[in-house]
Amino acid sequence: MRKIIASTFVSLDGVMQAPGGPHEDPVNEFEFGGWVFPYADDTMGSVIGELFAKPFALLLGRKTYDIFAAHWPYQDDDIARAFNPATKYVATHRPESLTWQNSQSLGSDIVASLRKIKQENGPDLLIQGSGNLIQTLLANDLIDEMTVLTFPLILGKGKRLFEGGATPCALTLTRSVVSSTGIIIATYERNGPVRTGSFASDQPSEAELERRRNWK
């Protein structure tokens, strides 16, 4: 069974918009495009290299696809040599406009298509960027693993990884490392529903009971 593996760069306050450069995604006058660059180091490079070391297919939302398709076919580095020949599965309403080699639309029912693809033989599917797509897949329990690189800065406004909330779930931390520049790199796997408990006393005071009655 193929895995769906997401990896994403986020600021401490959860913004994932335009990490690579100022012209990547300036929508809504986002002014900090390229915020990842000053923090890049060997640890970050090693983690990214590991993601692309094994055979993979790319799984992309349409906006991320357009950013990548305008860049990687015109590059000649290790990432370009990995991305360009890979199969790209794209969530799009405009399948006729997919011009990057080996690109194919997921069709009108993205969830059904991916459930079928996961059952087929082939390499794992790697999500890059694609925040809206990530939310759809989390809501349908389709992401098997997620690596989040959290950068030590606050961006204030911008597109967020968990924009508008997310489907509640528990996670297991399977790996973590901190880079020399302060990036916290953590890999998670799904671990069922959210579990809750309470540190409150079994015999709450009258003051506590009154507080609960008056809670608004």
C-alpha cells in the first residue's frame, strides 16, 4: 500500500505562504516571501534530501503545481532531476492545462481517486505545500505521515497550514531534530481520535461549582 506523506514549512504562528521567494505567492499583499532562506542549513538540507532519496510521486494542489511547473522544468539541480520525471497527481478543475511532464489530474472526486491510488503498486506520494489539499486529506484520514518544519519567526498574516481549523486527531511524534538555525523538524503519524482527561478534583469546591454555573 502506498503512503501519502506531507511535508511543509511553517512559521511559529502557522503561516506557510511563500516560503521560497517574494514572487512565489504574493496574494493579499503578503510581504515576507522567501522567509525560509535565511534559516537554511545542512540539517534542513539533509531532511529534505531524505524525503526525495527514494522513488516518489508528487501530490499537489493546483496553486502549488503552478508555482512548481513554472520553476522546476527550467532548473538542473538534484531536486529538479527528481521532480521533473516523477508522476504528478494534481487536484485541479483544469486538467487540460497540466503541461508539466508526467502530470495527471485527480479528477472530480479527489478522495476517491486517492483511495484507489493508495491501493495500487507504486512509490509513496509526497505532498509539497498545498495547504488546502492537506486539509481535505486530513479530513478523510488519508495522510499517513507529516513532517512539519517550524521556523523561529512570527509572520502575523498569511495562508496557514490549518486555516479555518482542522479535523481533530491525535498524533504520534516519530522523529524530531533541531537545526543549527533553530528550525524544529518533527515527523508525525496519525494516532486515532483526540483523547481527553481532567486534572480537576473529583470533589470540586463550592467556588468551582459556582464558577461552572456562571461560565459564559
